[in-house]
Amino acid sequence: MTKKIILSDSAPAAIGPYSQAVAINGALYVSGQIAISVLEAGGDIEEETHQVLKNLGYILKEAGYDYEDVVKCSIFVKDMNHFAQINQVYAQYFSVNPPARETVEVARLPKDVRVEISCIAHK
């Protein structure tokens, strides 16, 4: 049981003492991803969600996985009123056999972003 730390240069670096992802025994645990650059550029919630999911994709690819291998997502949102827009974007990445998930509204997210998504993938 050897864990492997995954680091993708295409995704933002971790902003704390954690790994972008950890692979162990066929499972990949991807830390929550955010889209600071989109928020700072004034992008809307759809653009922010796309970038978050692209960041997840970069990390999945670095580890040899893809969106179809994702079995669970956790979505944290600053405002549940964005639920429909986030779902619309999310469905573009998980259109067939989508993973299990929950969506939770929270008081605040790192760097004051509006959405954060983490996932677990398995081969």
C-alpha cells in the first residue's frame, strides 16, 4: 500500500500544506479545486465552475484517470442560488453515469471563491 502524491503543473498549486491529489490502491483522492484567476478576472459562476472542473481534469489526467473514473464529488458553494448554473456546467463534464455527490452551501471558501469541488476516482 504505497501512496503516490500527484502534482499537475497545469492546475493551481496547493495553497496550504496538502497535495493536489493522492493515489493509493487504484483510488485517487483529489483535493478541492478552486478558480482564483477567474474570480479575480470578474468571471461569472459558470466560468468559475468550468475552470474548477478543468483543474480537476488536469489532475486526473496527470494521474492517468479521466472524468469517467470519478465515483464521488463534493461541491461546496458560497450561494445555493448558483445551484442551477453550477449543475448546468457540471453536467457537461459528467453527462453519462455521473458520480455520486453532495452540494453544500458554506459561509466562506478559500480566497473567497464561489465554488470548490473535490473528487474521488477509481480504476
